[in-house]
Amino acid sequence: MTTEGTDRGADRAWAPTRPAHLAAPPPPPPPAAPLPPTRSAGAPRTVVPARTAPVPAPGRSGRGGKVGRPPAPRRARLVVRRLDPWSVLKFSLVYSLCLLLVGLIAVTSLYYALDGIGVFDSLARAIDTLTDAPAGNSSRQSFRPTLIIGAAAVLLGINSLLLTALATLGAFLYNLCASFAGGIEVTLAERD
């Protein structure tokens, strides 16, 4: 077996996986630039010039505008002609459920904070004193956590349903008005 046949066999072994113009190995990368010399305490200082950005040709800026003045920000005037009621329903439902969760957390933490400092006990004693309630019948039962937090949950749930329904109805009304008036015009611009 000759070395010429071996080289051809090696070329055929990997040639189908690489195009012909890439068959030769790439040239080695150029050597890295040498690092600037470090200065020891008694050595003289070496000054290395800083790299500068390329200067555009006279009469032109790098972005195609006039020299010395940045280009004006782009502006687009758009008209919102239609709101999809289904997407408004989904968005408002998720938004109102988040508000319901935040409201429940707020009511629960507020209830336990007020109960911890004894507001409900003193309020129940004041109500019992004003109404001359018998000793066994305390108005403290009116301030149970299940009653207060449950009532808040019901009110927040009704609020969520109303918010979702009104947002969807608002999308229908907007579409109706936009068909007559043309919609809301919005101007979008880049930051300066």
C-alpha cells in the first residue's frame, strides 16, 4: 500500500460530510497581540496608545444623518380599531382573580393584626355595654374570623365577576363606537 492511496482513502472517508471547498483544514489563527509590559516599582513607565473608534467620512455620520446632529426619533401613528372581546375577557378575568387574591391576603392580615392588639375584644365589650346584653350572650361571636374573611371573600368574588363582565361589555361598546368614529389614535415614538 502506498502513501498516495492512503491519502485518497482518508479524503474519501470524510469528504461526503464536508463540502469540497472546506476539505482542507482551516489555517491556524493569527497569534494573539502581546500584552503591554507591566511596570515594576523602579522601571520606567510605558505608554500604550488607546484604540479609537473609526471616524466616519467627512459629510456623513455613522447613522446616515447630518454631521453633529443625531437622527430624529422615529414616530408611528396607529389607530386602535378593534378590541377582541375574548382576549379582553381572559385578561380581565386573570386580573380580577389577582385582585381577589390580593384582597383576601390584605383582609386576612388586617383581621389578625387587629385581633392581635385586641380591637375586636374592646369593640365587643363596648357593644355589650351599650346594648345591655346578658353575660352569656356576647357580641364577640359577630367578629369571628370565618365570618369576617368569608364575607370579604364573597364581596371580592362578586367584585371580580362584575369587573370581568364590565370589561368585556366595554370591549363590545368600544368596537361599536370605533366603527362609527374610527377608533383611538396612538402615536408611538422612540426614546430620544
